Amino acid sequence: MAPKITIVRAPGTWVVRAGGAVLGETRNALELTEGDLPPVIYFPREDIATAFLDASDHKTTCPWKGEATYFSIVTKSTTLENAAWSYETPNEDVARIKDHLAFYVSDKVAVERV
């Protein structure tokens, strides 16, 4: 059985930071919740400094969202492999996340409401 997926506009201003740099800030983020998993914030691609991102060969497939393509974040001091992802051609039920990027939160990548 497929988990329930909900996508809503995330209220407020959201920022993503890595390596001491702000990669993006938006008031148009989406919050995707999948089953019992923690919500994930998706940033509109146009609000991200994509010069910090390098496309990766890594891909995964979700039966409910489709194929995810990954990006590494390149900072001054390191490259964070496969730290961001996007569904370039998402399944119809989650079409709202097309042209959006999400980020793995870690001790090197922060996604927060400001």
C-alpha cells in the first residue's frame, strides 16, 4: 500500500546553507510529507544558487514519486556528495515538486525556517 503523500506550501521564509554559504532562500517552499516520515522541504529551483551544485550520476526510484536525480554541493573546502535531489519528471500525483530541489539535512547542510 502506498504511503499517503501530502504537499502543502511551507509557510514563511526558508533557507538552505552549506559550507558557511547560503545556497538559497525562498518564500515559496513546498513541504512534502510521506507517510510517517519527517516532512521534507522542497525549494523552487530558481531560488537556489545552482552554481554550488554539480549533477551526479546517482539516481534512485520511488514508486510513488518517480526517479530522483542527485546533486553534490561544492563548497570552498569540500564536496558533499549526493546532498540534494530533484524529481525532474515526477509522477502525476506529486507533480507540484517538479522544478524543485530538496536537501539532506546534516551537520554540514541546514534547512530552516527563518
